[in-house]
Amino acid sequence: MEQVDVVVVGARLAGCAVAAPLARAGRRVVVLDRMRFPSDQLSTHVLLPAGTSELAKLGALPRILALKPSQVR
């Protein structure tokens, strides 16, 4: 049986934003999601300025921007 410190249910934006810093802090984290990846499920997530700054803190923003996502100005 595997033992972990944290179980995050849902691997979309919020779940990953919780799991990544916990794992970097040395916690044993498992993320569960019922969808298979890659997924063609539409998402209604909107990335607001505060979310952009959080992605920058996590070091993920350059990689996301490199994918050339649609942006609202």
C-alpha cells in the first residue's frame, strides 16, 4: 500500500496549482482525476492576472505562453 501526505482530487488548474507547490515542499502528493489525458474536455477556466502571477511563481508561465494560448486583452 502506498502512503502519501496529500491526495488532491481533480487534476485541472486548481488541483495542479495545489499539488505542485506541495510536492516541491517535499510532501508526497498524489493527484486523482477521472478524465484520461490528453482530454478533449472543454474547460471554462479563465486565467486572471492573479492566476498569471501564480503560474509565474510556479515557473510554469513561460512554458504555457510558449504554447501560444488564446489571450484576452
